[in-house]
Amino acid sequence: MAIWDRVLEWVIGYGGRAIGAAITLVLGYLAARLLRRVVRRVMSRFEPPPAIISFVSRLVYVAVLLFAVVAALSRFGVETTSFVAVLGAGSFAVGFALQGALSNFAAGVLILILRPFGVGDYVEVAGVGGTVKDIQLFSTVLATPDNVKVLVPNARVYGDTIKNYAGYETRRLDLSVGIGYDASIDRAIEVASTLLAADSRVLADPPPQVLVSQLGDSSVDLTLRMWVERSDFWPVRHELTRRIKSAFDEHGIEIPFPQRVVHLRREP
């Protein structure tokens, strides 16, 4: 009878608490699943990579479950303040040890959500220029023009200036060429303008221009300014450079070498 009395005493003393703790755990589990589903739906509107959606939703799910477990333990009179303090201290220690990795991860999430650049874009980030091959959670993979693989930590990518050369559909192209001081500026401008007008890749709006940029030591410097599609930038630059040289040679317009005039004075 003593055993049954003890069991009955325990049921009376802790039965209500056990039922309350069980209800807390069930409600916490249901709330965790609901919040995980809500987070997935909200994040899917921004169309981030599936890995980001899965990680964030799982993080929310685990956090709600931990909160439910702590609340259930408090039903039994367990002192949860020290438990929470230990958990917080442990989280702080882990976060401090992994602060570099966590900062890279946070920057990677922002890059994937805000999308300052995409795969295939040519960018300059953290002093490195290259084509984006992959955007990972901790680093961004670039391929330099000579096809060298470079991994840039995302914290440096997002914490520095980002130059995205593929950010807009069109780009301005400036070509500089020098003519001799004896050459006709008007004739040179006419020849260059004809070349620009004849190239279908040069956009009509804004209209191309041929400007006198400066009077150099050895030449009068002209700037050919035009707008092209971003995919035509380098082909137009290379081909027009060759055509300008050929056209100026054909019309007798000199492209001078750097030269310096020296005056000799005889002392008595």
C-alpha cells in the first residue's frame, strides 16, 4: 500500500505538471512546423537558392523546439535560468570562434537574396576581377580572364565596392587616338565619325561623338565616344582600333610617335 500511496502522491503532485509539459511540447512542435512552412513561403517569393530556404526554415524550426523544451522543463520546477545562461554562453563561445565563418555566411545570404550580381557576370570585387562561376554560402567563385579560379570570401565581397560590368544592357566605349599637329583636326574628326556611323553595333542613341580631348606633348588627342551593347564592348573596341589606324593611313592622317624637340644653343 505504501508504494501505491507514493504513486498516487506523485500523480497528484506532478500529474498536472506532466500533462501541461506534454501540451507545451505538442503545441511547440505544431508551432515549429507552422513557422517553418511560413518561412519557406515568405522566402520563396524572393526566389533565393533552395539551400538558403532549407537552412533558414530549419533554423527557425529548431529554435522554436528549443523554446518549447525549456518551457516544458519549467513546468516541472526545473530552474531554466541557468540552463538558458549556459546555452547562451555556449552559443556566444561558438559564435566568437566562428565569427569569420558566420560573417561570410551572413554576407552570402545577403548576396543570394539581394543579388548584386549573378552567375556569368563579369565583376570586380575585393580587388579581384573575373567572371562569376558560382555563389556559395561562404565564398564567391570567380574565373579571371586567364582562367584562374579565385575564391573570394563573401564578407570581403559584400563589405567592399562591387563593380558589375554586366549590370546594364549597354556600356559607353571611349577610344583615344592621337594625330599629328600638322594634320587637319576637322578631317580626322570626319573620318572617325564616318567609321562610327558605318558600324551597326554602335548605337544611334545616345549619338556617337568625336571630341578633342587634349593637346598632348606629341599629338592632338581625340576621343571617340560611343554606346554599345555590353556583349559588343570588346569586339567593337578591338575592331575599331584597327579600322581607325587603317583609315587614318589611307587619308594621310599621321598618328605620331612620342617626340621631344631639343634646341641647341651655342655659348660664346
